[in-house]
Amino acid sequence: MRFQIQYPACLLAAIQFTSCVVDAKYLPDQEPGVQELRPPVLANSAPAFEKPLQTFDTRKPPVEVEMFVMSKCPDARDCVRDLVLPVMAQLYDSGIISLRPTYIGTPDDSNAGMACKHGPDECLGDILELCAYELHKDRPQMWLGFINCMGQNYRDIPQDAHVSNCASEYGLSFEQLERCAASEDENRGMELLRSSARRAIDRGISTSCTVTINGKTVCVRDDGQWKGCTGSREDLAREVQHAYDNE
């Protein structure tokens, strides 16, 4: 496996649980912001994403949608496939939506390491997906397609064959992802994940998958159930449109 990046063992602590919620004892003294969350596979949806966001001449800034996820979490797989991806495919050309992924984990500031709920392989999967986002931020047909593809067989993350196949399917360079994931440069690799995890902690979010609109939690997928929402792509699209209309 080419993706056997050798971080010191202390950097990637494994916290093994079956659900996709970070135990509150690993977070600062904040309440986890848990409420409640829900296909086209992106391969054939790419034409809906052909225009980069910056080409739109919109009267208002786009609505900020954020998905808080873990790469080896089945709830994240369902949330991306059934909810986030279809809504992006529907609304992206309108210029009213922007999307960013944020990964949930626990930074260990004593040694610049990370603990991920489903172990070190999840930490590496998170890093690879964040690298895809950083490398192709303005082309969600690439980075969101890659994340969706990775999630369909999340148990195989971060095996080389799985990562390489998903990268190839959505036009990403496997070698670029590898360099980004292994890099010790600022804002690359481990620091991307640490920064992302701190963002989730700052917002009090510990459940994968949590979807927010302009910072407000609107939908959660937890333990195979939608919470605080119907899980309907139509409902989420209407909420995004409403947020845009009322800015």
C-alpha cells in the first residue's frame, strides 16, 4: 500500500466506537450540537457542476452549507450520497450555494496529533478527502464526487486501490493526493485535519453527519436515522433557497 504514511504512533490515536459520534469526554466543555439527519452517484452528475463558483454574477453571496463528517462512517456515506450530493447537483448552477466539508475528530495539542473515532485509517481517509477539497475547491464535481466514491466502500479506506479508483473516476491525481497527505508543510496533511477538527469543536458538533446552513444545524444523520429533518433532498434545497432569498 502506497498510502502507508508513517506518522509517529502517538500522532494517530485510535478511538474505536461503532457509532459516528465523538464521545463528549474527548471534547472541551461544550455540548455536542446534535439534532437530527438523509442517489445520484456523481459520475453522471458532473455536467451539473461545470461552472466554477467564481464565474457567477450573483447579487448576493451564496448560502454556506457545511457537512460535518467522518470518512469511515456509514451515516456520512448516506448523508453525502442521498442528501448533500443531490442538492449540490440541483442548485450549483444557480450560484446560490457553496459547500465545504469539515471532519470530526479530537486534536491532541500536546504532540500535534489526532484521534479519530474509527481509528488511524479514518484519520488518513479524512486527510485524503480534505486534500481533494483543498486541491479542487472550486470544482465540486471532482472533490465531492471523490468523497462520495470513497464513502461507498468506506471499509476500504485508505487502501491504495480504493483511493486510486475514486481519484481516477473523478479526475484527481493520486500522486497529488499522496503528496498532500504526506506533506508536513503548513496547511497540508495532518494540519488540515487538525484545523478541520478544531472547527467542528468550536461549533459544538460531534455527530457525523451534521449539515448546517449559514452556521445553523438543519439536518443530522445518526445511527441510520434522520434527525431534525426529513432527509429529503427537496426539503434541503428549499431551505437553501429560503436562506438565500432572505439574506
